[in-house]
Amino acid sequence: MGTFQGTPCPAQVFTNERSRLWTEKGCRRASELLPLAGDVARPAAVDHETVTDPGQWPYGRFMGAWLDASGEPRVLKHLPEVGFFMELLGLACAPVLEGRADRRAVLAGSSRLELSLTNDALQIQLVTLDHGYSMIRHHALMLFEATLWLDEPDRSVWLELYDDLVTFVDSSPGGRPDLAELADIEAGAFADFRELAPLSTAARDAAALLVDTDCLRRVLEYQRYAAVAIGLLWRGYRAVPAEQRRRWHQEQLSVGYVQPDYLEREWMSTR
């Protein structure tokens, strides 16, 4: 990592063909889960759109993809490329990257771009909370499901990375933040997204931002804890016998996901 200069690595570009294929894959795999979601499901036609105008990026380069459910079909909108976002993610995951060429390879590859669209293809077909939706706790389920849809070896590499971040955070002084602190970190990160967005659009400014890790502290904490939440879901899921996993998906999607306290028990369990 540490290579963002405004000319993206080809693996981190949303080509039209990739975006189309990933949107179709996300919808196909989501269609297997929507019947389990019950009243939480709201199936719809889904398309994608590359947004080239930086003035239309809601958080500059800090968010690679976002949803527009205002019309039909519903639209997965995304940046042209996510080199800056992937550099940020690499900084957040740095504690578990040393000596792991496989993890550095997935961060430099296209699998995280795929996750951006496949997870959104599921989320945009679900009812979500009007208030209290957590991009750490609730959104973890979307990213976890999409991670399960990855091809190997990327699937296993990401799941192990998430798992090791749980171990790293739990072994750090203070361990996991409590729920109030977690909410403050998330709110702070989004405040920084909004404030710093104008500084992220021009490539030179974005490269300078990546050097100022103090400025990015809340952003990096947010990304790290978002990955930890996915790791907690993975730990819970892998402990479930294979024949009970369909029921696990059903419970998560139809009951847990729309509760304000989703994943709180798991988050607090080993603090």
C-alpha cells in the first residue's frame, strides 16, 4: 500500500463490465437470501451507475459506493475507482498485515470493489431502520454476506483478516470501545468524511491526506471497528453447524438486522 498518486491501479477501477457482472452477481446471490428475510425483504430491479462528477460524490473519495433507492430500478452508485479508499483500508488493517503477502494482495486486488457492489445489491433490497442504523454494526451483516460470496482464495483471506483484527483489538489496551464510544467513533468519522471530502477529490490533495494519519484517526478507527464487527459475525457463523446455517441467515436478516441493538450482544460479549 502507500502508492496512491491519483493514477489508480487497474485492479481498483470500476470498469463497466466489472460493475455489471458484480451487480448481477449481487442480485443473484441476494435472491437466495431475500425469501429468508420475510417482511424485511423488498425485492426490486437493480442497476449500477459510475458517477464521474466529484460534485456528486457524497463523501468525496471516502466512500466508494452508495445507494439510490429513489426510483426504479434502484441504483448502486459508485466512484470510477477506489485507490484512495483502499489505501485508507490498508492503514486501518496495518496491524494484521505484517508478513502477510496474501492480505496485501487482496487489498491491492479487485475483491473489495466486488464487495462494494454485491453487498449493496443486498442492502438496497432490504428494509432498514429509519433511525439508528449503524454503519459499523448493521452494515457488517451486508459485508459479511457479500464476503461469503467471494471466490477462493479471496474469501478465506478476508475472513481471516477480519478475525485477526478482532484478536488485535481485544488484546490492545482498553480492548473494544463500549457502545457509546463506538457510536461516537462512527459519528466522528462521518463528520470527518463530510469535512474532508473536498480535500479528497483532487488526486494531489488526496495523496497528502493519506500522510496525515492524525487527521484521519477517527476514519481509521471507524474502518477498523467496522472490520471487527464483520469478524464477530464470522466467529458466530462458523460456530453454527452447517445444517443450521440457513436458519442463522434467516434470524439475522428477518429479526436481528432491523433491531436498533443489532450485534450489541456480540460486541459486548468479550470486552
